[in-house]
Amino acid sequence: MKTLKVLSVLLAYPQAEMQAALSEMVDVLDRETRWLPKRDYRALLALIEYLRRTDLLELQERYVRLFDRGRALSLHLFEHIHGESRDRGQAMINLLEVYRQHGFALSARELPDYLPLFLEYLAQRPEGEALDMLTDAMPIIALLGARLNERGSDYHVVFDALTALVGEPAEIEDIRQQAATEGPDEVIVNMDKIWEEEAVTFLANQTGCASHRLRPDATQPVQWMRQTGAKQ
């Protein structure tokens, strides 16, 4: 499913290579029209045209403001499930093991729960398997899409397309209600305070990492259930 690869690139940090490949992305969407309704197809074409005509530096600045300055729109999926708990580390190790079992190699700088990377992996898997894994992650993906829609961001059309591939999660109404009624991102509001606390506790948090090593006989399936009350 090369459509998933296109959606992966559209969600990644904008680069000159991405802008140069936009026409190729349109060709992929044209060849795989069976996967998306016309409305989502046209919305993606409009986003691609926006990315084509906008200066790269402006795209990069907007991207950082949107996805990298808080937790509510973080593209690291497990952050929305486990917050800062140790469970997040184990979940990433489990997902990394899934990647490795299928020959999907990551660089040292990449975290396995980064959504564009997750979609790139799914694009290389058989259709049924890819759609099943996407369905499992859809509650988190749908929440991100609802938040982007509330903010009027053009990027919400990518999440609409992902939803169109597998359908809305059962709890979609609750997800939309949460996105419509939640307050501002606490991380952005309290940024100075959080930085001060992290500066004090950083060294103390380095213990216990050995407990996250995955033994050969301890592989667990990836869990996508959100924790009630987890910090966003």
C-alpha cells in the first residue's frame, strides 16, 4: 500500500526532498484510488498543492509549532497512551522488536512510535496485516486528527485519510467531544516550569533502564489502549 507511504511522508518534518517528490505522490494516489473516497483524495491533493507552493522554511516553522511544542499533538503515539511512565519504554521495545522481526531497520535517532515511521513500516507489510495494525492504533490517530481539526490545521486531512482506510473507532464520538472541550496544551502553558523540573530530575531518572530490556522469551504484543487520565 504505497498510499500509506505517501501519508507517512506528508506527516514527516518537511524537507526539500519531500517537496521534490510531491508529483510522484500524486501519481501514487492516482494509481491507488480504490483505497480512498473521492473527498479524501481531493483533500490530500489540496494539501500537496499547499506544500508545493509554500516556502520550505515556512513549512518547517509551522510544523514545529504544531507538532513539536507540546504533547497534545505529539506524533509519538505511545506518549498519548503511557505518558511518561516506564510502560512507554517497554511498549517501544516491543514495537521495535516487531519491526526487527520483519527486517525493518531504524537509525539510532528514530523512535519506533513516531507515526510517520509507523506508517512507513505498514506500507511495506501485506495489506491485511497493515490495515489490522492501523485499526489497532486508530483511537490515538483519531484523537490527533480531531485535535488538528479543532485547530483548523491543513494536516487533519492526512488523519481523515487514515480513518477512511479502516473506519472510525467505536469511541469516535467521545474522542471528538474530548478534542472539542479540552483546554490548552498544559505543556505549552507551563513550559518554563516543566523545564525547571526536568533540569532537576533528569539525572535521577536514568536509573531502572535495564528493566526495559526485552528477553528473547518475553516478547509481548504491542498494546494500543489509552490509559484513562494519562497526561497528554
